[in-house]
Amino acid sequence: TWMRSLMGCYENFEKTTHDALAFAGRQLGLDLPVQAHAELCNAYLKLAAFPEVPAALQELKSMGLKLAVLSNGSSRSIDSVVTNAGIASSFDELISVDEVGIFKPDRRVYALAERRLGVPQSAIL
């Protein structure tokens, strides 16, 4: 992602993941069947949360904090990940870099978070 950002060649995270897996396969001399390639790319969308995560998020919510995800992933992938992990209801905002067309750590991504959350960057962890 950082290399594409440096070159100004933004592609969403799914495309970037797909391309990275294809590149890694070629470098290793692997001929990944299309189905295996798709399954590997989609596995990311079904990751489980660590066991302590739901309670930790609930504790943060009980403190009155606004919780958000700021991710290099697309809106679709962020939603899929938090839904499959069973933690979607913990978040007030799911923010994707797709809205600004560049990956973290570019400052425009963090400015997006400030706008979406309505708080200064100094108030964001």
C-alpha cells in the first residue's frame, strides 16, 4: 500500500491484496488456481476477534468514548471484518481510505478521520 501511495497509483485494498498475492505466488514459483487465490483473499474478511476484544470495546463504550475503525480496507471489507468478528455494533464509524484515495500514513487519511468524527486529531487514539 505504501508503494502505491508513493507512486500516486491508488487501488482499493481488495485489488492491492489480490495483486500482492499474485506477485508473491509468482516470486515463489507457485501456480495458484483461481479458486485458491479467491479463497485466500476472502479469508481476510472472516477473521475472528481475539477473545478479549468485545469486552474491551464495551469497556471503552461505557466510558462514553466514540469508537471508530480507520482502515486501509474498503468500506465493504471493513464492514465484513467487523461483522464476521461480531463487533460491528461497538463502532460509531467505519472509515475507509477509499474516501480520500490514498493509504495510511498519508496525513489526508487522518484529516478524514477528524472530519468524520468531528474531533481534532489530538483527540483521536
